[in-house]
Amino acid sequence: MSTPCCEMMAADLERRCDIHDGRFDCPDMLVDRDSKGRYGLIVHDGGRSVIAIAFCPWCGKPLFEE
């Protein structure tokens, strides 16, 4: 997998919560990356839903090359 595009993306992906067991349980987690390297914004609705994104929400760089 490629490295995150910016420090903010890296910080969010590396963030761990002391209270919640998983990324999808913690309201402070914003982005998730699946095993294929695709990124998504976490939908905090009690499930494991994400909204796929193609550009970094912080720096605007494309998250994959075509």
C-alpha cells in the first residue's frame, strides 16, 4: 500500500482511541482504508459504512492513480 498523501491523513489513519475498540466505534475517527488501499469517510451510524473518496479531505491530492 502507498503511504498517506499528507501528515493530516497519516495522523488520522494512525490515531488510536483509548475508549473505543475500533475505528468505526469512535466518533473522532474520520477516514478508513481497506485492504485494497481504497479510502473512505467513516459514516458513524453504528455500522461499518464508508463513503468512498478519491481526494484527500485535508490537502486535496488524488488518493489513487488511474
